[in-house]
Amino acid sequence: RQAQQRCEGCDNLFGEYYCGICHLFDSDKKQYHCPECGICRIGPKEDFFHCSKCNLCLSLSLRGKHKCIENVSRQDCPICLEDIHTSRVGAHVLPCGHLLHRTCYEDMLREGYRCPLCMHSALDMTRYWRQLDDEVAHTPMPTEYQNVMVEILCNDCNARSTVRFHVLGMKCQNCESYNTTQCGRCSLSLEEQ
């Protein structure tokens, strides 16, 4: 005998949803089988498309608006270290293209704003950077630090630049992000040498 949605003897329904490929019985959650993913997904199917490069079904709202990373769904979530591809928890695509479980993304935002893999900003920080501009402008550094220059690397655009050191943050000269890290030595500005 083959698996099927109803019992041949008593006609009892095993599940509102049945997939003859996965042999999955479940209540109706608008599931659909994605042949490219090789598994059943929670739908409805009309709201999703399969990105062949990412190798994952994504929300239609992301079509043409996400950065593809080949087979990104075949990696584990960097927060909980559990499988993303077969998870029943939806995936969240970060601007850098990396994936997190939606719930892990929400937890991550309580602690920080950067992708745990590449350190790129995980959301639009423009408004916060403008607030930080004001805070930096209104927070003078002590005299001995006022002319200290540092080399920085921007985690958002990967540009390197030399900027004035500030305890609140160092702003990328290329993209104006404060998502930077000091990557070189400190030195005094030319007028102080």
C-alpha cells in the first residue's frame, strides 16, 4: 500500500494537507511543495518565489530586492546554529544577503544592529547616524585627544579612511556610517606634529 491522504478502508482523513512527495500530513497552513527546495513550505504559494541562486523560497516582496548568496539557505542560522532550509520558522534576509531565522533576527536587534557573520548593518541606520553626528558635535574630546587621528575600516562599505578619533564613534568618510572599527595606528594630525 502507498501513503495517501485518506484511509482506503474507512475513508478517515489523515491530514487536511497531504504531500505525496514528502508524505507529509498536516493541518491546512496553505502549504505547497517546492520542487526546487525539495520540501513542503508554509504558504500560500502565491506569496512566494523560489530564488534559484539562494536556493530558497522567499517572499514576493524580496523579488529583485535582495542580495543573492549562492545556497545561503544551506547554512545554519548564525544565532541559534540550527538549520534554516528545513526550519518551520521563516527566514529573514539581511541587506548583506545572509539569513537568520526571523525570531533570531528579532532577538539580535535587542542586543545590536550588525550581521553576526559580516558585521554589515542589519537595518537602515541613517537616522541613528544623524543623531550620533549631533552627539559627537556636542561632546568635545579632552585636549590630549582632540587631534588624534585613527585609521578605520567601515563594516558597511569596506572603505578605509583616516579620521579624527572620538570616543562615541568614528564616521566613515565614504558612506557616513558609524559602523566602523579601528584598523590601524593612532597618530597626531599634521598640525600637531
